[in-house]
Amino acid sequence: QVQLVESGGGLVQAGGSLRLSCAASGSIFSTHTMGWHRQAPGKKRESVAIIARGGTTTYADSVKGRFTISRDNAKNTVFLPMNCLQREDTGVYYCAAGRPGRDYEYWGQGTQVTVSS
């Protein structure tokens, strides 16, 4: 059974940084695309950053230049360092895994990120 466990969220002042991690159990890293999503209060969940099996990355326009997604296949872990955080980055951040070209099939429980002014 695949499990995704996020960590690294917290409270930070605007302009600060956090580093999210997502540890995956089960052998999915060789077959799955990994992504970070977030859901702000009262808003729909949105994709933040995606990393394919080969390392190709995609970012939402709102986080380009501030967030960097990476993966350590040997440790089955995905990282999301977030710099220059803004209040608009506040939300619950979810890690997800899915086969290329398909909907995400595995989701973590989420980790809260709160950015204060």
C-alpha cells in the first residue's frame, strides 16, 4: 500500500522560507509523477509544482522563481523549498503521486503552511 507523508509546514512571516518534504512508502518513484498542490481557505485545490520521473519540472506562475521541486529517488522523497513566502501562499499543501498522463491516484494528508504579514 502506498502512503505519502508530508512534513515541514508551519507558521512563517512574509518573506521567509519553509521546506516541505514528502516521504513515500511503496515502490512508486520509478513509475509515478510527483506533485505538490495546495488549497487555500475558500478556494479550490491548485497545482503548485510537478516533477516527472525523469526530473522535468513544471510550476504554477505564482510560485516560479520562489519554489523549487526536487526528488530523491533513492530515498523516495520529494522536496519543496519555498522562499520569499507571501500571504497568498497560505494553505494546506498536499503531496500527490500519479502515473504519467493520468489523474493523481495517491495523496498525502496535507501539511499546513501559514504566512503572516
